[in-house]
Amino acid sequence: MLLFGAFAVSRFLGRGKAPAAPDPAGTETVVVDTGPVSVLIKETGVVCPRQSVAVKSKVSGKVREVLVEEGDLVREGQLLAVVDPDAQASLTLSQQRLDLRRLKVELDQKERAWKRQAQLSKEGLVSAQLAEEAERDYRVAQNLFLQARTALNLLETEANQKLTADEGLSDAEPGGVTDYRILAPLSGVVSSVKVKPGEMATSGTTGFSQEGALLMEISDQRQLEVVVNVNEIDVPKLKPGMPAKVRLAAAPGTPIDAIVDRVAVAPLVEAGSTPDAGKVVVFPVSLRLPQRPAELRQGMSASVDITREERLTVVRIPVLAFTEKDGKSFVRIGGTVDSKVPADREVTLGLKGDRFVEVTAGLKVGDVILSRYPQDDGKKGTGGGR
């Protein structure tokens, strides 16, 4: 009777109370081991040529010929296209040639006058002052001529025309620009062609323009790199020489070793954009690939992991295996899930990586802990925070 009464009382007191459900997230264990702990900066980037040149027309006119196609290999100095300049560009060059011819005539006259005055002064027929003034007039005319010839030669160089020399200043009618020859500025591959024969190449102004109209782009495919735009918060943490891993979208399973080559000193600014405090500021970072894979192509997208800091062989635990309470770090010893009798152990942490955290005291290799600190007693684990 006493046993039956005790059993009945216990059933009555426990009526309506469900058994405690185990914490699924806190039952998996992990063995403390050694290995690398890495802090990564993860970004996406694009494969770009290290050197790329925009080929432009500095004169306005009609495109007569385009002699290359996208993908063609070209060598430096090779003829790419021919533009028929507009009247203003031709007139500009013709006028400068006329001006140079006029200055050459004046220079010859000043030279003859100086030599004559110098001879008369030597014979005592005129004063030395007149000879000196004649020489000064000659030197001024010589400087004006040389300046004009330099300006003309620069204009002829821009138009890929034969340079005018002293012997070329004949009595023949000076011509203008009959054709503007576009030459390759470097050896490489034609990555894009923007114009077709018969279309107008507008330089933005009449005559010659330093801005120029974009005709095509040539890139040196021998040196390809991966460029990523890194948030301004992470940029101060980067420096050339840091290792990285690159995974191409075309071959995601094969990581490629890379090295940070250059970190931009100025942020990326879109053309025509204005400063905006609400915009995310990013800096271009270039990564060099010591071994270039065969499948690498300009324009490919890639995911990039830059190793900001790494410790290779340290005692480590998963980032979700610890929590922080009152400024201290704790792990839950494996096999104990009863939150009323917590088997916590205080640990001292070192480097906090993306997947693992370094443990400098409190655990040793071989200890078993819960892989994720349980959310017991209404407290949420904070593991993994950097």
C-alpha cells in the first residue's frame, strides 16, 4: 500500500508535464584538433588584362577602313583603321604648314640681314650696335620658327602624317590631312571594335581633339589578372604580397593561387557620378596569378578569398562552439546537454577566423566539446563573432 500510494502521488504531481526535449543543436560533438585558422576577405571579381589601351581618333571624320576584327592579334605600329578627316581638321594642318613656311621666309631674311650688317660693321661702315640688333632680330625669328615647327610636327604625329622638315618647305601648295591613319599603340589582342566603315568618328570638337572618339580596344592578353572591388572598411587591412585563392565561375571546383599585387590609393568612381555619402565606397584591388590556367579568359567572373591573417598549426574549435558571458569565453563539454547542470569550461581564445577559432588556454587536443554551444537558459550562443 505504501509503494502504491507513493506511485500515485508521483503520477499526480507529474500530471500534465511533458518530458524535456533534447536540444538538437547541442548534441553533436567535435574533437578539438590542430590546424590553420584563417581570416578571409571574400569578394567577387573579374579577369582583366593588366594593360589595355583605348584606341581613339583625334580627328572627326568618316571611317574609311577598319582592317582588324575582334580577337585579332596585332603588333605595335600596325595599321588598324583609316579615317577621312573633316574639312576643319584638314584646314588646321594646312594652315599650320602655311604659317611655318611664312616664318621660314622671315627667318631667311633676318639671317641675310644679320650677316650683311655683321660684314659692314667689320669693315667699319656701320656701327656695331646695328649688327647686334640684326643678330637679335635673327635669333627671335629663329625661336619663332622652331616653336612653330615643333607644334606642326606634334600635329602631324597625332595624324600619323609624314613630319615636315626644313627641306620640305618648298613652293608647292601645302596640303592638309588626306587620311588619318590609326596605328596600334601596343602589341596585343583586339578585345573590341566600336565602329564600322562608313560610320562617323566624332572627336567631340571639330578639327583635332585630345579626347578622341573611341574606335577599338587593344589588350595585352599575356598578363591577365583578377580585379576585385573591396569595401573601404577592409582596404586598410590589405597590402601587396598577401596570398589569395581564386575560383573561376567556369571552373568552380579548382582554386587558383593568387597574390595581391596592387591596392588602389583612390576609390572607384563611376563616370559622371557625384560624391554621395550614402554610396558604398570601394577600392580596386588587383591580384596576380603566378600560374595561369589554360581556361582563363578576359571578362570571366571569379570568387576571391584573400587571406588577411593566418596561423597554420594551432589548437582550434569551430566558430559556433563557444559563447561569451561577462567578458569571458566558454565551451560546453561534449555529452552534457542538461542545461540545469551545465558542464561549461572557460577558455582563452586567440585569432578568430571565418570557420575556426584559435584556443590558447583551457582545451587540449583530443578534448570533446559540443560543435555548437546550446541556446540554453534563454541565452544565445555568440560563437563566430569576429
